[in-house]
Amino acid sequence: MIFRQSIRSGIEIEARSDRLWQTLSDLEQYRHWNRSTRFNTAPKAGKVQLMLVKLGVLWLPVPVLIQHCNARQGLRWIGGIPGLITGSHYFQPQAIDQNRSRLAHGEDFSGLLVPVLLPLLSKVLDALYDTINSDIKAHCERGQL
């Protein structure tokens, strides 16, 4: 039996959706605004890339497969151990009006270990996603790209 569960978050940003998308899709620049996630290369759909995620004081290396990276579908990558637990992480910018946008941000988990691991990880992941959301909001609203 495969278990499925999702974590959802989001934030409104006083910036155009194209500015939000430009920030999200430039993985190499995450180190300048994102306190929790690092990439060393540009996103390429279908390519496995190494992501670093900060959990507490440690940076954990996580190989992820970029599923898509385009303005229409957003940015989505998948990582984990197939069958046991995988997470499909996404950022989806949405225009609210000409000068405001909303970031839909979350992760869809599946696998045998989801009922065991996700309750242990959900508070950490909720805090991590809130930090990332706050970071991208501050960066986009300052107008720095």
C-alpha cells in the first residue's frame, strides 16, 4: 500500500508574478536570499541536481530530479527513496493583480513510510517552508534581482 500526504503553504507578495518567477527559477541565486536551500547550478528539467537543505545547524545534501521549471507550471522537483518516501516539492507563482502575486508552495509525499515519518517531520517542514516564503517575500518586495 502506498500512502500519500501533502504539506501546503503560501504567501502573498507585493511584487509582479514575473518578478516572483524570475527569483524562483534562478536557483544559482538562492544563496543570496534563501536561508534554507542552496543549489549550485541552473535548473534543467529531467536532470538530477544536488540541493542543500538547512535543518537546524546542518546542511543536508539531497539529490533531486527537476520535474519542470517554467513560468506556466512553476518549479517542481522530486527527491527521496522511491517506494519508501518521496517528496514532490513545488513553487507555483500566481498573479493576483498587476502588482501582487501569491506563491503556492508545498510538497506531495508518497510511500510506505509516509504515515511514520511525516508526523515527525511536519513541524520542521512547516517552519522550513514558512522561512522560505518569508525570505522570497522580503527579497521580491525589496526589488532585488
